[in-house]
Amino acid sequence: MKDYIRKRVLDICNHILESKHTVRQAAAVFGVSKSTVHKDMIERLPTINKRLSNKVRKVLEINKAERHIRGGEATRKKYQETKEHEEN
């Protein structure tokens, strides 16, 4: 594995562990695609550090389990803003 990829994998890993960001949020911070972040965390990180990989996987599983809640909140907020806009 090339050094710059190894560094990116560890940087993203540490970022996710500190911030509890989703794959999408981490991708935006690092300027890479969601696919890259996912591949880095699921395939590349275990070959570098299995312990960190397990920790990141737990954070990503929690984010995945909560995504329907975040989506519902975003929809509620969107319609609340639309309703307020129509009243004014």
C-alpha cells in the first residue's frame, strides 16, 4: 500500500473516532468520495490496524442504525421551513 493511502486511511479513521462522523461527512472533510472512505475503513484499515478497524466499524454501524432518524429529522425540518415560509 502506498504511503499516502496509508496516511489517508489512518487520518480518516482518527477523524471518525473523534467526531463520530458518518461516511458522507468524513468524505466531505477529506475531499474524497464516500466510496473511497468506505473502502478505506472496511477493506484497507483492517490490514493496517485491526483494533482501530473494530472501533471504526462500531461507529459506522451506529451511524447506519440511526440514519433513518436523521433522514426523518431532515424531512421534518424541510417541511417546517416550507410551512413557515408560506405563512409569511
